[in-house]
Amino acid sequence: MSYTDGEAATFEAVTAAAEAPGTTWVWVDSPDGGAALDRDDRTATGAVPEPTGDIATVTERFGIHPLHVEDVLGDARPKSELLEEYAFLLVKAARFRVGETTFLEEIRTDPVGVFVGDDWLVTVTVDGDAAVEAVWNRLADADRRALARGPDFAGYLVVDRVVDGYFRLLEELEDDIETVEERVIEAPDPDTLAVINDLRRELLSVRRVVWPTRDAVNALSRGDADQVADGSEKYYRDVYDHLVQLVELTETYRDLTAGARDIYLNTLSQSTNEVMRRLTVVATILLPLTFVAGVFGMNFESMPELGWPYAYHATMLGMAGIALVLVAYFRREGWL
């Protein structure tokens, strides 16, 4: 896609787009992921394997270092690097997808590499990305003049769309946290603890994405990148502010899940203590009765009580009286 003199054009071939005048945006998608730059292909000297296909054309035409492309295809952590030729920003688009080993939805991340030059923008994705596609369709259909504001602004639109996905992700997690809190209070069960642990793992995954993304975007928001115009820095600062808010939300939700887990464990401990208390009451009531039965169960010939015709009735009444006194005492103390 290119924009010049009020006219926008789209191209199928990377070469044609790279040679087009004006502001150019090239989007390269690598469905095979890191196969184009396999880490196992490194030589003993640590050399980086040469890219192939459209990626090779893009790196050669725009002077992009293969290491940066490798960071994208190799699924490195979010980062940013500022060079004289371009500014490199790697972010992660996060979404819920069905897990590979289970049918439960898990958070999956897709790397998005953003390379901002003086008059060009290159985005590299792995197996497509909804955020990049949405911005691409917006600029290609109804908002082509956005490219006239420069490649740095188009890059901001991509990054902002990715960050908006984090908010949608946390909104879904917030609903799950509220549901878990209700379950913990109303009817906790062993499955509740498993759900809480799953939420904590998902929030940890979000934290691993949001924290480095905040630091990466900060480099483009404070005027360090020559390729980012002064008018575009405020937009990147806005994205940075959103990421700060996301970090705070993530930590807040982690505290909520930790609190829900503590409530569940306290409830379980309280339930166990309640059972133990009732068993203790029963054992305490039966203890003197067992003692009396043991005394009168001894087979001695000279026991004066054995010859009394009412000995059995008196013993049973006495045991019943002991039991009633103990039950009344425990009920008064609130143990029953």
C-alpha cells in the first residue's frame, strides 16, 4: 500500500510496493513462523541465517537487519530498538484460543513486528493478525489519507489496535474473576481452586506481555526515535498511558485472584475445623460413657454393684445423665 499526492494504491507484489513513491506500508505475513529464520540453522560462529521469500525482499529493500526479523519470527519478548535507518518495535497481540492439549481457552500471543522508516512502514506477522488486518482494511478502504500523516502514525494505529486487544482480554478475565468470587463465597468446591489457579496463570501471561510492551512503547513516546515525528509522539504517549493502566489492572486482578484463593483456603480450613470440633464433642461425650462401661465390664467376682438388682438401670441412667450434662454444656459454649 502506498500514498502520494492524494492518491492511494495497493499492490500484490512486495517489490512493486517497495518501489512505489510516497509513503509505503508493506505487510509481510509468514505462515510458517520461524521456519524462515530457524535458530537451529545458526553456524558455530553465531551467524544469522539469511531470510527467504518476501521477507528477504523486504529486508534487502528497506535495510532491515535479519536479527530483528528473527526476533519477530522467533517469538521474542516485546522490545524496541532505535537505529538511524528505522525504529523497530515488537509487540504481542493476545487473544483467547482453544488450548493444544485441552478444550479450555488459553491466552495465546502472536508477534507483530513494526518497522518505521522515514517514508515507509513494514509490519511482519506470523500466520496473520486481526489487529494488523483491521488497520490495513481501514486504510485501504475508507481512511487512506491516514498514510499521509506518515508511517509513524500508521505504525501507531497498529500498536494501538494491539493494545486495545489487551483491554478486551482483561474484561473477559474480570468477568471470570467475579464469577469465581461468587462461587468462593456461596458454594466453594475443589473445582473452584483449579479455576482460580487457571486465572492466575492467565494473568501472569498477560503480565509477561504488558510489562515489556510498556517499556518498548515508551522509547517511541519520549522523542528518542528520529523516525517518529513530534506530532505522532503524543499518540505513542497515549498508548503508553494505556499500557500503564493495563499494568495496574493486571496487578489488581492478580490481587483479587490471590484474595479469592485465600478466601477459599480459609473457608476450607474453617469447614475442616468445624468437622473436627464436632468429632471432638462426640468423642468427649463418649469418653466418660466408655469409662463407666469399662469399669462395670470387668469380670471380677467381688464387685458389690453386681449383686444389686437395679445396678443396670442405675448405670444406664447415670450414663444418660452424664451425656445430657455434657451436651448442655457444649451447647451453651456454642460448640453444638
